[in-house]
Amino acid sequence: MIFSRITGTGHYAPERVLTNADLEKMVDTSDEWIRSRSGIERRHIAADDETTADQAEPACRRAMEAAGVGPEDIDFLIVGTTTPDLVFPNVGCILQDRLDIHGCAAMSVETACSSFIYALSIADKYIRAGEAKCALVVGAETLSRIVDWTDRSTCVLFGDGAGAVVLQADDSTGILSTHLRADGRYRDILTSTGGVSQQNPPDNLRAGYNLVMAGNEVFKVAVKSMGRIAEEALRVNDIEQSELDWLIPHQANLRIIQAIAKRMELPMEKVIVTLQEYGNTSAASIPMALDIAVRDGRVQRDQLLMFVAFGGGLTWGSALLRY
């Protein structure tokens, strides 16, 4: 049986840091208000000329270096993002050129904060089917471009960044299963206010478009959906929660993370949390958190990890793997 195993990780965060104290000067908020409701202390914001692909490139290079692979080894490239550089070419193609990778399939998926899990699942299927042996899977975002910086309920939550993993075929262990779900009935509780194909795209594009969220509703649906899909992954693989070494959730909000851990009967000591430094980086949050935990020594080889994410659409997903 062929598995796909993570053999290298990498991440990148922009140089500019926006603290809660900085936000106090921009909107009617406070450091205490932000920390108590989200757990976030600061976030990184892309430079004016820095794009999603610009952030993804160094994350990819670090993941490839960690895996000991070169451009010639990559035979599948997929990026999860909500904030692509362009409508086309997709971010996968832009990265492919930047990294000197040629000829393999390169694509992007847009399922909001679940995009990395969706991308990971697709790459896993390609490897299991024998269509690829070495895949580069990326989550990258420039959310600062679509945040309404006058809306204190949302602008305090989000940051920019990128994370990447290299997946390689392995005949012993790796990703045990991935699980993806969506329900468009809930689209309006986490959405954006514009897009390219709406009635007056020139006006929309000139005005920009913003992220809109009904926070209380998102909290309830997020906890329930992520809890259920994490439990599904454990059940399918006949594994108990207590066997997990680490839960690495989407870094949306500390209260959501704590509620998921409580539902799964996991102590917070077994949960990787990075949002205090980076905020909610959407599709980038899980691969960024993974790389940080790998490089600081918390995540070790052969440990059992659970990824779980939730995003606009609504979409959600989980991945259970032996690292």
C-alpha cells in the first residue's frame, strides 16, 4: 500500500508586524479586548508590493530544502489560497516558474481557510493513485488586501503568511486519511462582498471587496463541524483521541481552538497554537503552525497528528497522519 508522507516543511511571514497597540490607533478597540476574544497579540502584514506568490516562494524553498528535493523531483504542485495574485495564471503556475519546476500539473484551490486541507487531500490522492511521487503542497494568503480596516470585529483577526509541505510516496506510513465537507447553505455567515463575475466588476474591483463574518454563528458552526470531522477521521482509522500526539487546528480564534480541544477531550498541551504571533492566516495557518512546531522540536517523526480546518463556503476538513 502506498502512502504519502510529509518529508519537509517550511513557512514564511512578512517582515512588517502589526500589534494590538497599533490597531488601537486605527479602530475603536483595545489590546485587552482583542486578546480576550481571540488570543491574538500581533499579526504579520505583507508589504505593499508583496503578493501571495512572493510569500509562498520562500516557504516552498524551505520545505524543499528540508525534504532534500530539487525542482526536478516535484511532479505535482498545488496551492490553497483565498487571495491569488491574479485570476490567471493561477498561483501554482506562478510558483512553478519561480521555483524552476517545469511540465507537471500546477493548480490552486479556493476553499477559504480549509484550502490547505483540500490541497493536501488532492495531492495525497494523486500519490496514492500513482500519478505523482513528490508533491509540493502550499497554503498562502495576503488577507490584508481584503480586510476592512475600519471594521473592528474582523480587522483584528487576520494576518498574512505562507506555509508549505513536500509530500512523497512511502510504502510504510504517512497520511492515513483525509475528509472534506462543504455546505453552501451557510455561505452568508462568512463571505466576501465582491468578485470578478458580479454585475459591475469594474466598480467592484476599483472599490475592492471585503471579508464579512457573523462571528457568533461562525463560532457555533466551526466548533461543531471541525469536531465532527476530526472524530470521523479517528473513527475511520480505529484510533482513540488519547493516541493523538498533536492536534494542529486552523488558527482562527483561541476560543474556537479551546472548544475543539475540549470536545475531543484533549489537553491544550497537545494542541499547537501560533495565532498569538500570526493571527488567522487562513489557508496558511496549518502549514505554518506545523513548520514552527517541527523546527522548535515539538513535532517529532512517527508522531500521530490531526489537522482540522474550517472556512468560508462553508467548507471544512481533517487529515490524520503519521508524521
